[in-house]
Amino acid sequence: PRRSHGADFMPPPPLPPPPPPSPNATEVDEPDIDAVSSSRPRTVCNIYLLSLTIYFAVSLSTYFEM
């Protein structure tokens, strides 16, 4: 049985902790109630997508430099 399944998988970089919600973080295009109720998952999703974008940009830049 091969055990090298986890060796080939490259884990994503650790995500930075989400910033504390500030009173000015309410979005303009939504009512306050919707912004408060949906601000937490959206912040986590935005941070995750941002880290993924940075991760792919760094990997692409290192790939083109080689």
C-alpha cells in the first residue's frame, strides 16, 4: 500500500486571523441588519480568496523566474 498520498499534496498557506469588526465596516450597498448578519462569513471568504490569490501569484512568479 502506498502512503505517499499526503506527500504530493501541497497544503495552502495558513490564513491570517480575520480583523476585529470595526463600527465603520458596514457596507454601503446593504441595510445595516443584513451587513451585521452576513459580515462574518463574507469577511472570512474574502480573506480566504485574497490569500489564495496571493498564493497563486507568488507561485506563478516563482514558476516564471525559474
